[in-house]
Amino acid sequence: MPELPFLEVLAENLAAHVSGRRIEGIDIRQPALLRRSVPSPESFEGEYLSLPSRVGKHLVFETESRRAVVIHLMRLGRIQVGPSPRPRPPARAGALAKNVSARFRFDDGSELRLVEHGTEKKARLILADDIDQVDELKRLGPDPLRGELTLERFIDAARAAPRQLKSFLVDPAAIAGIGNGLSDEILYEASLSPLRRTDQVDDTQIRRLHEAVGVVIERQIARLRESAAGSLPQKEPVEHYTVHDHKGDPCPRCGTPIAWVSYADRDTFYCPGCQTGGVPLKDRRLSKLLK
């Protein structure tokens, strides 16, 4: 699923394509995509878009009148921008690919397409008359890239309820924008086990984890900006990660092979040498299958 760095760079690079454009029409091609019937897509015709932005894992297109188009790409949703296809004769109907769940047509002849790869259509589209009315955004925790995730707020969130560090990091109500890949990188940066509990880390370790959040996010954004080179990213580059999705590769710090474990329906990658004292974590999913 696209996370904070991916969506931050996507919003930045989308600005040149959509900022200042007038919406000529919004076509919903996947009925389950739109989560509310009011306001209607038709009511956005004639609205001018301001700069796109990222809020947590949401892509936000605000209009000059503070109306909002909010997109959550989920795991397989992606954004493409290009010229609107020319009308085709009836015998060759279907100019748009089947995986286009929605498109936004603009006054300059271009369009933004929300594409969903695969058979599962889980992307979400929210239309709102006021961006402050979007409950999904109001429920998000502090954003680490906006100066909101102070050490004090981070400690308060971590101490609020005992849970595993990885579960804490990926909770959007605790911290906005962090998912599976980033959490693996952050825990590796902080040399902490993903299954360690928040009530088992001391003040020094929690400060180290807080610092790691900022370090990893800034590093990942810089790498993605360079690799995207102004284009719209279409995948999370595995090569930008150190441990996530790198099972078996040697740890850059200690040389121990990166390990993988499945827990709470998440694939977790970590270094046993740096993060768990040389002890491999138990794969709970595998343990259930063997019972």
C-alpha cells in the first residue's frame, strides 16, 4: 500500500498536471469506489483545483472553494494523468481501460485517472463540500512530516495502550501515514524488535524510535524524489528499502541475513542480529497451520 513518502512525492509531482485546472466532469466507473452519494460528482463541474496535497495516506485535491476530492489508493490503486482519449466508433467502444475506476476530465483536454490493478477494487473516493467535514481525515493522528509528531505526543501515543511496536507505528490514529514497509525500516533504524511491546521500551529507546521515524521518512522521500524525477510514481521501489521485502539479503550493519515473519496478517522483515539479539521471531501464521 502506498505510504507517506510515495504519496508525498505523488502530490508534489501532480501539481504541474492538475493545479489550476477546471473540472469538466468526474466519471465514476467503479460504483463501490464512491463512499457517499452527497455531494454528487456532477456538482464539482466547473470547480478549479488548487495544489494537491497528502494527508496521512490520503491524496487530497482541494478546490478554490474548499470543496474536496479525497482518494485513498489502498494497495493497488494508482494515479495516471494524460490526454483524454478521442471518441471511438461504436464498433471500437471502450477507449478507457477496464482498470480505470474513475477519471477527472479537465478544461485543457487532459484527465486524471484512478487505476486499480488486480481484481480486488478497494480504493476509496470521498467527495465533500468542505475539507473539514471529512471524518476520515479528522481521525488521523499527528503527521510526522508536518511537525505535528513531537516527542511528547509520540510518547503519549506509545504509552496510551500496551501493544507491539509495529502495531503502534502502523496505527493511523497514533501516527498518520506509516504502513508496513516504513514501519519495518523505522524499527530497523532504531534497532528494535517489531514484536516488542510499547510498555517494554525505556525512555532512551522510545526517543530513538521517535528519531528514527523522521530519519527514515526524510530518507525515503529523498530517494523517491530522485528516482521519480518529476514523474508520477507507480510502485513502491523495493530497492529504496534496507530490510523490507529483502528476506535473505545480508544486513548492511552486521551481515546477518534479513528474516521474515508473518504476524497479525502482516509480513514483517527484520534483522535478527540488530533487532532481536540473534533470536528469530516466531511465525504465528505458520504455527497455526502446523497445529
